Amino acid sequence: MQEDMHYYGTYAMARAAGLKVEDAQVIAYAAQYVDDSTANDSEQHEDGGMFETTATAHTNAEAIKNAASNYAEQRKVWVPFHFFPGGEGESLSEKLKCVKDSSLAQTMVKNHIRHAVSVKDNYGLALMGVMAHVYADTFSHYGFSGVSSRGNKVDGQSFELDVKDEKVKAYIMNKYNEFLIKFTSKFLIKNYRNIISKGASIATGALGHGAVGTYPDRPFLKWKFIYKKDKKSSGWRDNHATFLEGCEKIHEAFSKYAQQAGVQIKPVEFDTIKAKVSDILAIEANKEGRIEAWKKAINNGDLFEKSNNEALEYSAHFWEQQKDDFEDLEDSYEMINTSVYKFHQAAIYHRNYTLKQLLPKHNIMVL
């Protein structure tokens, strides 16, 4: 999923679930920042304190390059944050494949709600945001895994797209090619479809959904393809239906958190806004157009009782600046109270829980 869902859709579901603006903003920022936190880095303050960041992003060129050549990077970033293992099948490769709303994902959600309530005054909201990102991605990334695998490769000539607006169809096909070209060596860019798709598999190490570009991330798209390994058809993937289901599930998770944390105010039942959410997801537009649709619905009060200060802008720079300001703080411990610090607390908790607790309980050894 992209910013329209990870920030604006997440924010809307949090507000509809009864969370106040400030809390929904932190949750939504954390959800989107998973795609923007690119560096494993550490900075030492002059008083001896140290701030360490955790890379969670997988969409920029450097992250893909690192993951394609570094299996540990795949397992620390791609597996826990973007392609949550479904745990189904016999082989490790099968178990690592992401499954929509899997039982393992549901277990993770329940655990994170419980833990977020226990640390609600610290990094609980950030953890709910990280959870929302990971959970939402199971509704778009299913059928692919976060490790290099032949099972991620597809037949580049097999795509079928069901899009009403021909201009939008041309746009997303062009974005697909731009995505592949961005991560593929130039000498492979000769044949328009098959070679480029093969090149994407090489460039990303047959990693994630690299061979299908951004098709899984577009809420309105209905599409299908054929996997290379077993020549099996994906069947029609109805993004609209799965994204709508994802919104409902995330709304439910936020509602449970708000209730258990004792912070729920004027919640809205999902059934009462389901039709409107469906309409937003059905809009055939680029990311900016889809973001505007969420903003309009929020400003019109279509999803919940509107506040005068709705948080309808996202910029990764805001939290990046908090990182940059660390060395200028009078005391290093002041960093503990920043949103970006709490995000990294939540990210580390989620990664360790997933890789060192949940997956091993199901005989899945990743790292």
C-alpha cells in the first residue's frame, strides 16, 4: 500500500474508531513512517547518550539494493514489516509467503493491542501505527514473500488489468515500467515486458512483489497474472475488495485499543461508513488523487464527526528533523519524549516479537 492508505486511510479509521486527532495522527504517522525510515544509524550526544534508529523501509532504491544482496536485511525488514509470513504450507518458503489476514497476523494484532495498552503513555500509539502498516500490507502483499524466492517470479506477459478509465490504465502500466526500470540494470531494458519483468526479479533477488511493480498497491485495481514457478494463475486479485476488508479489520483493531486503553470518544461503527470507504477505494486515480478523496471525505464529515484541527498533512521530514535535532538537545534523555524515538521503540519491539517470539513458536526460523 502507499501513502493514501498508510497515512490517510489509517488516520480515517483511527478517528472513526473513536481516537482523538492527536492520537490518530501519531498512529497514522507511524504507519506511513514504516515506509520512510531508511537508515540503521546511531548518533551520540555530547553527554554520552546515544540514539539508534532502525530501518523499516523497503521501497527506496537503496533499500531494495541492500535487501537483494543481503539476506539478513530481507529478514529484518521485508519479512516482519512488509510481507508478514502466513505460516501456511510445509516448506519454509511456503510458510514465509504473506497470507491475507492470516491467523499469525491476527495473533500479532492481538498481542500488539495488549502491549500498546500497557505502554500507552510511552510508545503505545506508535506501536499501533506499526501494527496497522504490517496488518494492512497483508491485504495487498498476499501471495508474495519477503525473502528472495522463485515463488515471487511472474510471467511478465501474463498481466491482465481491469480498469474502466483507459487513461488511468495507461498511467499505471507506465508506472509499472518505471518501477521496473528504476531497479533494473540498463542492459536488461531491451524487450518491453518479458525481459523487464525478468530484470526486476534479478534486481530485487526475486524479492517481494518486485516483479509486479506497484499493482498490489492500487486500491481500485482488479488484475491477475501467472506465477513462473508452477505456471499457476493468481486468479483475479480484487484490490478494492481486499482493501475494504483491510479497512474494516484495522478499524476493529483501533476500536479495541481505544476501548481497552480507555480513550475512546464518539466511535462510529464501520458498517455506517462502509459504503463511503468503498467509494473512496474505488476511485481510479493516482496517489495524489486518492489522497484528496480521503481528505475530502474527512473535511465533509462523511466518516466521523469532524474536528477543526484534523491532521491532514504528512511529511516524513517532520520526524526526520526530530532525529537531526538530537545533538542539539541540552540533555540526551529529552529524545525519549519525541515521536520518532517512540517509533523506533515500537519498530524494535515489533521486529523482535515477530522474529524471536511469534514465528519460532510456529517452527519458522527466519533469523
